[in-house]
Amino acid sequence: MKPCVHDFRWVPILTSRKEAVRFLEKNGISFEASCAYQDNYEKELAEHSKQQKVKDRELFLTLKTQHPQLFSAYPRFGNSLINTFSEGDIISSGLTETDIKNSPLELPSDIIAFFNVVSIIALDGISIDFSALRMETLCGKDYLVLGEFWKEADGDLLLITPHETISPTPIYYYAHEINKVKKLCSSVDDLMEKKLSHFNNS
């Protein structure tokens, strides 16, 4: 049996070996199965895992060097990125006061301070992008959409109420599968340091 093309050498070989064993057993042909295929597969997998951990560590250290302000402002969230940040994910530096004030949307001071630190977070299950901020009516009320947080389901939203007067600004969560808005946490600091860092670590 010719193994299929695969990034791992021993995965297709082991699969072919299992099919050969199945064929021999089905046809009552005696044989002696070798453990070498499984052993080589496990060695290859362990080596790949070791190399990937080294790459992920290097990527994390580069991220930490590039975004010291993020790690200073939100240390728990920053450190949680060692578990989740990978190639293709995006963290972008914060914006200036001028950049933010040029936006047509009126933001509370603590949300402005957040975007001074980081303008884009694009991870698996988390997406916050200053350029994508928008107003949306949900459950009969207007909200400013900060981004997506897939805490309960893909596509669920992070929200604040526009022209919020409470300080710090409460963060709300829209669960689209049940069409319900509920309070997620009391501030953007809690969002970063408790909710999102926990999500990354889970």
C-alpha cells in the first residue's frame, strides 16, 4: 500500500500498516506485527511537539519585546498569550489621542485609554479592532460593538452602551444564539485581566 503524501513521515506509513493488518486479519493470513511503526510515529510526534514549543516561545518573546505597553498595562492577559498566540494572530500597537479623536464615535475615557495601549487583538475566539468599531441595535437597544468574544458561541459580541456615564465603563456580552445581552464585567481592565486571560488559559 502506497502511503499518502503527508507533512509527517510516519503518519501515512502507520495508517498503511494498519490497513495491511486489517487486510491480513480479514483474509486469515498469519503475520507478525512490528511495533516499529508506532514507535517511530510517537518519536516523530514528540520531536515535532518539542520544536513547536521552541517556536511558540520565540514568537511570544518577540511579541513581548514589540509590545511592552500591553504587557505593562495588562500583565495577566499578556502572559496568557504564551498559551494561545501563534503565527497568523495579530496584536497591533495602540493609537494616538489624535487618531482616536478623529473617529466619529464618542468613546469613554477608559476605552480611549485601552486603545492607546492596543488597537487590534485578533486571536482564536477574540477580535477587537478600533477600525471596526460600529453601532448596532440588539434586543431593542443601541450598543457600540467593541468586537467578538467566542465565550459561548462563534460570533458573540463585546459591547458597551454609547455615551456611557458610569466609570469605569461596564462591558456587555451579546449571546446571539439566545439573542440576549448580559453584563460580562465591570470594566475593560476586568475584561482583559480576568475574562480574556482566563479564556486564553482554558
